[in-house]
Amino acid sequence: MQIRQVLLTGIITCCIVLSDQISTPSDDHYWAGVVEFSFEAKGNEQPDINTSKNLEKYIQIINSTEADPVDIIVFPEYGLSSIETASFVPAPYEGVVPCNNFTYEATVRDLSCSAKLHRKYLVVNLVEKALCPENGDKRPCAADGLYHFNTNVVFDRNGSVIARYRKYNLFGEAGINTTLRAENFKFETDFGVTFGTFICFDLMFDEPALHLVRDGITDVAFSTMWFSELPFLTAVQIQQAWAYKNNVNFLASGASYPEVGSTGTGIFAGKRGRIVSVMNHHADVKLYVAKVPKINRPEASFDRQPVEKYTPLEMVNLKLKRDQIDRYNTTSLPMKSNSNFQTTVCQSELCCNFALNYTVSSLTSDAQYYRYRLAVHDGIRTFDGFADGAITACAIMACTNESLSSCATRFDNSSAVVNAVEFRSIAIDGIFPGDEDVFLLPNSVDMSILPLEVEETEYSERLFTENSAKLVEVQYKLISPRSDLYAFAIWGRNFISESNSARPGVVLVLIALVTSVLLNKVF
């Protein structure tokens, strides 16, 4: 490690690569890279060895010819370091270039040097350590006098640290601290785009994610180690939906660990949909590069890359959690062809209208096939005990038999499954609170655990006032036939309905211990 650091330092000192700036403020596009990354997870190796190996992989990616045209590269959550290998990180206002500065650990020094050498913006998630207390935080310090944060660090083309965002909505990370308040971190680039950045579970909350959008952010750098869940929260599914609803360029980099449900990487061009995306059934290390049209240039050209789509049988190897849909009010979709099926399903004060045109194939008695239920929910769920959240949804979802308990599950042997139902069209509509504290989005996923292309659907919202109440009528339509549909929904979060006791980051002790075991296994 020390020898490699000396060599890298010598290169930086002697001959900085002064490549031309790839993109400028006047360009319609910039070039971005996101990394699907399988990290070292050998339990018999020391954390510093694992971190060193991961860092070498990161630098190889930055050095690669595939990265040559890229202005900005985003790396995933928890792909690099652990608490045992945490690093000090300078505050952005200090204007520090950690390269060759031995105040900082080798991880931060090397990344700074690589950003400087290759003249690229880097967004890197790592475990940060900081002396406590700071910023008036009167909460007790740990015995070692250190905070530990799950942090996105942004380096500019000169190797300077220009942003440092500490994750606010934790998902049970043992030993990780949060800031007193959510930090809305933005960073400006020399190609005329200002980014916001946040991490994984932050996507499910109003702060800081939606606050950044309200502040005018049009591009997001997102690091994640997502634990995908059927039927509404698989990784690329929710990434595309969030980018579409907010009409932002969304650069998502996912940890690749399918055996615990983690994968999902992509670049999404707001309401124009994905440019590139992948959901893996095997661990992988790959840089995905795309030419990203700037949001303020709606006429900019747009090239969608071929989708890496795996079969349902292959995707069985990706572990998927199951949503708490047993609390939904549902009704079965009749298993007979129908060109004009209409019904209304309600729960509490939410009613959803469904209109479907579909055909059902002739089936043998021993055939395996998915049935469907129409579902409505307006209530509180727990996110694995780490936080509670209010969900509002109108949905169609697949089930392996007639029971609700079989919904949001998959057949073990997908090669024997018949796609019995072809949906020719679907229209779902409902009326929801129109306050900004209710965040609704179009949500879809197919049997390969990928969302539908945005051109296959139509989504609209109409705001109106009734008896002094702000309301929104939402309609979501499938306009292209699909025989491999898994879920199709208007799905959202109702922040105003959430209990104050559901503060993100308050964890159940048992689940925190399980997560700690997982992270120790990983690092």
C-alpha cells in the first residue's frame, strides 16, 4: 500500500495529465459514469486489506480507457471502507486538496490524486471519522472521541474536496452517527451543472432528497447499497420512478451483492427515462458510461443504450424482500379475457379506479402462472424496523396463487412459468392530498425486475381545490401490451401522516445487530 502510494504520488508530482475539459457550460450534454461494484467480502481478511483491495479497484476504474471521456464518476455506498478503516475528510469550505497531504488517510489521498491526475469529478462513498463534538452537537461522544458517518465525498478536477454529505436517514448501520439536521449538499461543476447528492435510504424521505429538488437541483449523484423489495421497491424501479417524477438527471451507483438483494445501477434522464440501467443476478464490477442531456436543454439528443435484461430464471438468484402488502385491501382480477373490466377498490378514505383490457391464455391444469390482484393502501409501514413511513398506493400486482400471502413472491422455478395474462391496456386513477408533503410517482416492474420504459406508459397529475382542500387527481396508464408485468402502480409517500416517533435512524436492537453482522461479513 505504501509503495503504491509513493508511486502514485511521484506520478502526480512529476507529470499531471492536463487533459482538455470534456464538457463545457455551452454543451448540451456532459459525460457521466456510474459503477456497479462488487466489493471484497472475505471474512478472513483484515478490514485494512479489504479496503486496500477495493481502493485499487476504484483507481483501476478511474484509470480505465472506458472512463476517458467521463466528466464525473459516481461510486456506490459501502463499496470501499468500514468503521475500522474510516478516514478524516476536510470540510469543503477549507478548499483542501488531500493528495500528498498526510493529515489524511491513504484512501482520501489516493482518490484526490486520481481525480487530479485524470481531471475528473469523483463522488465516493466512504466511512468518515470526525472529532466530536462539532457544530454545537451536544449529544454524547463515543469513548474514542470520534463520530463515524456514512459519507459521500466529492472531489473536483483539481483533487479538492468540494462537497461532503453525511447520510441522514440510516438503515441500521451499526456504529454510524447522523448529523443534527439533514444537510442539503450541492456542488457546482465546470460544465455548467449543479448537483445534489444523497445516499440510499435517503431516497425514501423528504429530507434531504426532495428539498434538493425544491431548491432547483436538476442532477443528482446517488450512492446506494439497496436491498430490493417486491413489488414496489426494487432498485432500478424506484430510481427511474424518482427521476421521472422530479424530472432530474439521476446518476445511481449500486453495490453489487445479489445474495443479500443488493444491485441496481443506472443513469436516468428525468421524464425521458433511462439511458442505461442494470439489475444483476451475479456480483459484478463494471463502469457504465453515458452521454447525459442537460435538463435545461430539452431538445438535446438522447441515445438509450440496450438494456441488460436477464431472464426471470436467472433473476431468481437475486434475493428480494417482500413488502407488507397483507395490510392492503385487495380484490382478485378475474382469470378470463376481458376487454372492459372496471372496478373500484378502497381503503380508508382512498379509493382507486381500475380499467383494464387483457387476455388470458388457455392453461393446462398443471401450468404455473401468475394471478393478479388489484390493491389499495393508505397507512403506515415499517422499513425493517429502522423507520416507519406512511404509504399511499393504487396497484396491480402479481401473485403465485389466489391468496394475498402469495403476492410479492416469485416462483422458484421460473423456467416452467407461463405468461398467462397479457395486459393490452391499464388505467389507474385516484384522488390524493395535493400538499407537497404527499409524494406520488409512477411505479412499474416486470418479471426480469426492471421497470417498463417510460414510452410504454402515461402519467398525469391534475391539481384542484375542493372545500378549501388541495387535492390531486392522478392517472397512470399502460399503453403498450405486456405479458410479463409484475407490478403497475401509483405509489407514494405521505410525509404529513407520519408519526414523530418514526424518526429515521431509530433502530430495533435486534435488527441493528443483524445489520452489524452483515456489515462485518462484508468488510
